[in-house]
Amino acid sequence: MDWLRKNKKFLIIVIGGIFLLLLYRFYPILMQKNEEEDYLQQADFFAGGEETSVEANMIEEEEKVTVMLIDVKGAVKNPGVYEAREGDRVNDIIIKAGGILEKGEKNAVNFAMKVSDEMIIYVPFIGEEEEGALMTEASNQAQTSSSSKEGLININKASETELLQIPGVGPAKATAIIEYREQNGGFSAKEDMKKISGIGEKTYEKLEAFITIN
């Protein structure tokens, strides 16, 4: 005990030195560990923010997808209204409707045509007078000003695709209309449509309300 009292200051100095030595030895390790924890927390924060941003972009892209409704009629297995996405073709919607029946006139349908909202796809039966029709509602027909006037198809200017928008006009009739106007310098009257093979009086009556020559 006497020795401790006599050497008290010496012991305090020794213990203090040991403490400082340990602090000098382990302080950098503790600081590095704290820095790593801070870095990981920041990385998690930014990663979480990035993930949220990606999810928001995906939701925004999904919202931009346009859903259209197409009415399928005629010689198909399951007539009805089907949903379509932008870029879908007539063939895609007919497949949704179960495909064309054996009695259906496949040659009267333009399978490659892109669909539009409120379109009516009509697949005629073999021998049916109306040849094939990919129809839209009157308000949506012939949207280009070069070939339409007040929703009517200009048969003197319309392309084959635009002619197919006329109810009762399929690929064969559209081709015949274009050939007639090229050979005869155009239609001078709407009634000239009856001069085309396959377009009789009854068929013309159904087409007249959708066409113009001006």
C-alpha cells in the first residue's frame, strides 16, 4: 500500500499512456466503420429513390397505353366487342374472336390493317353480296382532308386503305374502284360506282351515304 501511495502519480501516467495508445490504435478503425455505415445508409437512400423513380416511370408508361374497343361481326366463331392496343392489326382481333368460320370469306378482309377505336370488323360469309368490310362509325371515317369531306370518302382521291373504310367495300372492290378511276379519268358522278363489276343497285344504295366525288 505504501508503494502505491508513493508511486500513485507514476501509475496514473502509465495508465493514461496506455489509454492514449489504445485510443491512437483503435480510433481510425472506429472512424472508418462509422464512415462505411454512413456510406451504406446514403447508398440505400439513393437506391430507394432510384427504385421509386423507375416504378413511377413504369406506371406512367402503362397509363399512356391506349385501350380501344373493336366490334367484330359476321363469320367469326365468337362475335363481340374486344379490347385492342395501339398498333394491333385486324388479324390480332380476329384471332381474339376465335378466327374465321369455314363459311367465312377470308379474301374479303384486310388482315394487315391497323385497328382504330370504335372500329367494326365485319367478316362476310361466302356468297354474301357485301364483300367484306372493315367499317368504322360514320364520325370516324376518312379522317384525312385529301380524301374526305364531312366524314365522306372521296372515291376520286382516296387510297386503298381509305376506301376499305366504306361499309361493304373489301380489298377487291377497293382495287376495282382505283382501276376504274385510272382508266376513266375519275368518277363524274357517284352513280358511276354501279359500272364497277360486283357493285349492283342494292350495294350502291348502301355505299352512297358514305361516298363523295368532290
